[in-house]
Amino acid sequence: MEKVWHSCHVAAGCGHGFSVDCGDLVRVVDLEGEQPVDFWAFNRHDSLEFFSCEHTRPAIMKLVPVIGEAVYTNRRRPIVTIMEDHSPGHHDMLFAACDPSRFEQLGHQGPHANCQDNLHTALRGLGVDLGFTPQPWNLFTNNVVMPDGTFVQTSPGTRAGDYIVLKAEIDAFIVVSACPQDMTGSCGEGASDVRVEIGR
């Protein structure tokens, strides 16, 4: 049976949470290009099991998964699998979510939208109160590891309409944040909108 897609617009700098069933598809679309998207996934029946970068890397023995590969939870179970990737394939698994302390560290004074707050706001909307922030999977994010081990942050290579499709391997809560980082160059010319589509 053909999937029926349900669409949600996520404004620049904002986040949104979704409930998905095992087997659902999640399509994340960069509407304008050069927009990083912080992505989290949690076991819908036990939010203390969640997508984990540190457990995924040894499971796949690489820094970034590719089409056909799953990402794993902190209990070493697959939680979503990449089904399609119509993007340059840059999906960072090394950087923490931006948060108030990060913006203060970069010299910003006062409140600033950030992915950490977006995560917890979205989770509360799903009935989950989490006392910590797991590292996100930074979709479309182009952080380059240099031969000497240093990082170079560059804007995503995505163009308007590029997307990735993931399949839920368990019932899950999904949270995405259209990253509002405007002080490191990682968002190109600035944060822009994304769209999330759920196929079921």
C-alpha cells in the first residue's frame, strides 16, 4: 500500500516533536538550502532509550551512516534506518546541540533560540520531561574533520529541496530543530525553514 504523507512546517530556529510507529517513514526536507537540522529519536515506551551517537559509531564503524544503515540507541538497538538521501550526505555525529552556554561562549549576550531548548519544549509537548540533553544527529551539517584532528565548520552543501528519508525501527518520538546557530557559519546565510513529512 502506498504511504500517506502527513506534512509539518518547522520554522527557522524552532523545533517540533512527532510520534511515529515502527515502519513509518520520516522525510526531512531542507526547504531553502544550507540549513542544519538537529535530530533526536526516543523509544516511545521508554524515553530513557534514545538515539545515541556514541553507540552508533562503533556499531557502524564510521563517523556517518549511509543509505541502508541504521543508527542505534544507547541500548544498542537500531532506532531509524536511512532509506534515501537526496543531499550531499553530510550528517554530523560529533557536535552537541547549541545551548545558552554555547552562545555565551561565542560572545552573545542575552537569550537566544537554541536547539537544546527546542528539544525539551518539543518533548514536553509529547508528555516527556527529560533531565538531560542527548547529543543530536546533525542532519545536513558539514563539520569537517581535518587530518590533524581539528574541526572546520562550514555551511551545509544542501540546496533547496534536498532531503533525507528515515524509517522508524521501533515506535518512537522524533524531535527536529531547524538550528538557529548564527555565530559560526554553520547555517549558511542564516537559519531557514524545514519540512518534516511522516509517511504511514
